[in-house]
Amino acid sequence: MSSAGVAGAAYRPGDSFLHRMPAGTKLAALTLIGAMATIWRSAATSTILATCALGLYLTTRPGRRTAARTARRVLVVPVIVGMYQVWQRGWDHGVAVSGNLIGILLLATVLATVTSIDEMLDTITRLVRPLRHLGLQPELVAFAFSLMMRSLPATLETARETRQAAQARGLERDVRALLIPLAIRTVARARATGQAIHARNLMDPVDDGRTSRVRSGARP
Amino acid sequence: MTTIEFDRARVDAVTAEGEVRILHDTTLRLAEHRVAVIGANGSGKSTLARLVNGLVAPTGGRVLVDGRDVAEHGRAIRRRVAFCFADPATQIVMPTAIEDVALSVRRRHRRPADRLAAATAVLHDFGLAGLEHRSVHALSGGQRQLLAIAGVLATDPAILVADEPTTLLDLRNARHIGDVLMTLSQQLVLVTHDLELAARCDRAILLEAGRVVADGPPAQVIDTYRRLP
């Protein structure tokens, strides 16, 4: 299974100012920047955004391998989309779109690197708590969000494995040999995850006020 | 010790060939600390195990845990019965070891600091100290299976159902996981192909083509299994 979060980033514990910043503030900042980048879209602003995001990413001190992996995941789609936009609407638009995408993906990577999923779950639970009057269970919404975060890289990992399996059989150019197993394995993974959630009793409402008692009985 | 009862429980499945009976009417009462379920692939072992916490619903009959019908008291039963899959990757849903165990203890610990402390203690208990922040992807197969077991036992269940927990492991890790399972205080229902491990249980059940064909002391049941055509 993939362990990565958004854009392949896994949480790395630390004590930087980004780590100490409340998860809600980081999430709000990312949302705000994303909205502003969409509203005021130009080659200049998106270049500034991508550069600043890169600077922020470098403050997380990724290793060379992590940085290379992030670059692959962050650049592929924006570059393809950007090239298409250059062809369709010119350089300015292409640079604006791809710059924005790279900037937002890098910021999302930074967020995932400096924020634990547990902290994120708490934040989302707090954010959606007012909606419990509409019948929503905040814990479940937060859990669904974290599953979604996890499922993106997991699906990419499945795609990679499927491609390797097709290559091993000399079928790398056969679209059916790629797409059909990918669809089946993705659904199977979703089913397995559902079973695991059921088996681990993770979807039932949380009890309040129960005392802590962890018992394992195991001393390996 | 808790009691698991199968009262003429059966399971049918619809396949391309029509309806197939995966588990024939089964009546059992399991009150021993450690019960092994053995048999060939496709004999109905996993189906029997999945009935215990409601992952599979019986087509007929009932399954009771401490006198409560699994079909009627699903939520309460799930809190009593933990389930561990053969492939830990199926079961681990968070990116790092501590986050995965912390997810299990969220129910009991509202404060993040308490959650982390409880999760750290659980990981320590299972010999995973020092690996708290390691990506689950970077753990060895044995460590991942330990983490999966730690994750389900952190919810403090009364019963652990383990479906071939050593199948994907090498000999050393399989032995280690086997040792961990045998030291648990929880009642254990262990589906396994590892006959050495089955022999360490208090009782064994042999399934063949969806029927219980032997039930009793592990040595006798394993002997019967070995003599099956």
C-alpha cells in the first residue's frame, strides 16, 4: 500500500513554524491562496505563486529522493495541461495554468508534510461540527476526508503495479490490459478498505467521556 | 472467556454457476481461549471467521457472541470482536504507524496528546517502539502485520479473529506473529494453514467443502486433516 499523502507526501514530524501553525490556519491559507490564484490568474502571479510554494517546500528540507519523487508527481499533469493550454490559447495562459497547478500542488505537499492526519482529522471534525444539526457526523466526514487523501496515491500505486504487470506480459501498449485490471483492482481495494473499516469498527459514532484503557495483553 | 455460538449457520453465495453453498448448516460453541480453524483453500474457513463479527451475514441460522445475535447487535458485536486480515495492507488505513493506531483509539481519547500517548504505548507493547513515525510502506512484512494486530487490539476487544495472519510472512516473522497471538489475553479464533501454530491452540476445527469434518484437540484434528484424500 502507499503510505503517501497528497502528491506523494508523507507526514514528517518536526518543530518548524509550519509544524507549530494550527492545521486550521494552514488549511484556510491553502484554500484562500487556491481561490485567489483562480480569480487573479496571470502568468506573473502564477509564477510568483509557484516560486513561493517552491521556497516553502524547500524549508521542509526534503531529501534528494523525496524531492525528485515530488517533482515527478507535481510536474507531470501541470506540464501536460500547460502545453495543451499553450497550444490552444497561447503562452500567457499556458504558464498561468501550469504555474497555478504547480504552486497549489506544492503547497498541498507542504501541508501534508507538516500536518499529521490525526491533526487534520481533529480540524475537519471541528470545522464540520456545526453541520451535525443537519444529521452529519463530524467524525465520519473527517474520516472520509482522510480516506480520500489516502486513496489518491493508493490509486496511483495500483496504476503503477498494473502497468508493470502489463509490461511483464508484453501488453504495455494494450489499453484494455491497463484499464480493465486497474478498474477491477481499484474497486477491489475500495471493497477491502470498506471491510477493514468495518472490521476495525471505525465508522461507529465516537463515545464521549470514556476513560482510557488500552489493553493488548501482548509482550512480544 | 466469551462464547461464540453458531446455530445452524449457513452461507450461500450467488455465482455465475448459480447459488453455491459456501458453508453448510454449522452448529458450534466456541468457549476456549484459542481456537484454530484449518482446512484446504475454499473449504469455508474464512467465511466461518467472517461470520463472527458480521463481515459476512449468514443466509440461514444465527451466530451469537455472548448470547447476542451478530445480525441484530452489529455495532455492539464489532466492539467486542476484532478482525485481522491476511494482508495487513488491507487493514492499515493511515500513512504512519502511530497515526494508524491513533485512529483506533480516537473513540476513547478526545485529546490529541492522550491519543498519541495511548498509541505510543500500544506500539511499544507490540515491539514497534521507535517506528512510530515510519511510513507503513517502509515497515517489513512482519512489522506491518504486528501493526495491523496492534491497530485492532488497541480498541480493546474481547475476541480477535485472525484470518491467516502468517500466510504472507517468512518463517521468522510467522513464528514471531504466532508467538504474539499465543500470548494474547483475548479469545482467539485463528484461521490458518500453519499446522504448527494450530497445534498450539486449545481446540481445532477442520472444514472440508463447507462442512465441519473434525473438531477437538488440535493433534487429533490435524491428524485427520493429514489423512484427508
